[in-house]
Amino acid sequence: MTKKVMFVCKRNSCRSQMAEGFAKTLGEGKIEVTSSGLESSRVHPTAVEVMEEIGVDISHQTSDPVSDFQAEDYDAVISLCGCGVNLPEGWVLREVFEDWELEDPDGKSLETFRSVRDEIKARVSKLIEAIATEVPA
């Protein structure tokens, strides 16, 4: 049974979008992944740019509110911004809940975006190792 992961952030614009892109790429065939926000906005163009630099295309992803999803459909919930305290209780009571509290790169330099991107990649890799179950081909 493949684990389902939800990445949540304030606006589902930068950090959660990058996490979704990495999880889909690095966890292909191992986990299912979605991202959402306390509110929806847009996929940030600079997030798209810094992910493209390393060969991960997130330009097709959409920004969606967490209210469009059901907590019980997910095994793991990862907050990237410290917004876990603002989530309905069902979301924080999943099998795995982590609050990574990463810096918000919005409005900051390209270097900040790259730094946050690289930290997200490392954390997503560890998460996949910890929860993924190989799906037979």
C-alpha cells in the first residue's frame, strides 16, 4: 500500500510546491503526493525557475486550499512553514506529522530560493526513505 503525503504551507506557492515536485520525482512509485495551502494562490514563478535549474518541472502544478482535501485520505502531513498550529486537528493527527518551519523565500533573493529548495530536497529524500513502501512492478 503506497503512503499518501500532503505538503501544506500558508499559500501553497513556494515551499510546498517545491516539496511536491521533489516528492513526485524522488518518490515516484513509492509514495503519492499532493500539496495545498491554508489558502490558495499561485505557483510562484521563481519556485518554478529554481526547480527547472535542477531538472524538476513544477510549472503544471496548481495551488489548492487544504479545505479541498480530507485529512483521512493521507498517511503523512508535512507543514513547511510552521502552519501546523493553524490546521484542523485531523491533519495533525495523521500517522506522520512534521512541521519543518522553513524560511519563506517569497520576495527574497534567488540565492534564498535555491537554499530553501536544497533544504527541501534533503528533507523530502529523508521522508521518502522513512515512509516509502516499494510497490511491486
